Amino acid sequence: MAFAGYPWPGNLRELRNVIERATILSAGPAIELCDLPEEFGLKPDPAIAVGARVTLDALETEHLKRILALSHNLDDAAKTLGIDPATLYRKRQKLGLL
């Protein structure tokens, strides 16, 4: 998903370099989001943080986005969040994250 959303201004050469770098940095057999350059990761909204003057919906949305980006799949994300996968689906639907 991270690869599909990136504009690839350097085309094939940039793709090759990103994959080589991620392969070297990867701790396991699969490339994770944390192994990719910063441009591929989440750009957290600095105004949305624990203790900031934001709504619970905004805080929940940001947290869900981060957990979903770091998780291998929806079941993994639900387990990390301590909720049922069906509950995660409903929360994603409610917050427009589908």
C-alpha cells in the first residue's frame, strides 16, 4: 500500500534503491513500513497528541491510523488495540478509515 501511494519521481532507479535499502535495514524476512524512507510512513499531525486540546475522535483516528500502518493485517491491528476485529471494522467505518 505504501508503494502504490508514492509518486516515484525517480522511477525505476528510485524503486531499486528503496528496495535495496529496505532489504538491508529489515530485521526480518519481510520489509516493514519502518524499513522504508520517511516519505512512505505516516506523517503524524503534530497538533494531535496525548494531552493536546483535541477531540477523542481525532485522537482515536490518529492512533488507529498509526496502528494500522504498523500492523501486518487487520487481525494484528485488532490484537494490538485489544479489540475484536469486528469492532475495529466498525471503528474504521465510523471514522472514515475504510
